[in-house]
Amino acid sequence: MSEEKAKKPGKPAAAAGATAGTEGAAQYTQKKKKTPWTIERCKKFARRYSNLQQWESGSPSSFKAANAHGWINECKALFSKTDSSKKIKKSA
């Protein structure tokens, strides 16, 4: 019976040494705290765009939150009124 205990497979020395360095790394990684979407945050993002399509493609998470909470009309009122083609004029 003593021979059977001696032959029991254990962790190889190389594997045990390889994981020792990575175990402590997990404690240093911090997850980013999620900030809930509020109407103020949605309005802040909506101001950057001039129409719904730009907003939806430019900041999809804020658009989805505003849509889910029914804030689309309030945010739409804040769209920038300037034409994007007139914003940047290249001098000759």
C-alpha cells in the first residue's frame, strides 16, 4: 500500500512554479465601476451629435439607455444645430 501512495500523481514542479507568479496578478486588476445612465449623462452625450443616426452609431450605449427610459425626445432637443460640413473650412 505504501507504494500506491508514492505513485499518486501530483502537481508537476514546473506547473506549480508557473502559476505562482500569476496568482497575485489577479488582485491588482480592478474592474471598472459601472456608472448608471441618467438623463443628464444621456443629454451630455446627445449634445455631441446633430441627429439620431449619428448619436446611435457614435455612442450606442447612451442611445440605448435613453431609448429604454423614454428620454429620446428630451435628448433630441439638444442636438447641435450647426451643420457639420460648415464646421471645418480648409483654407486654400
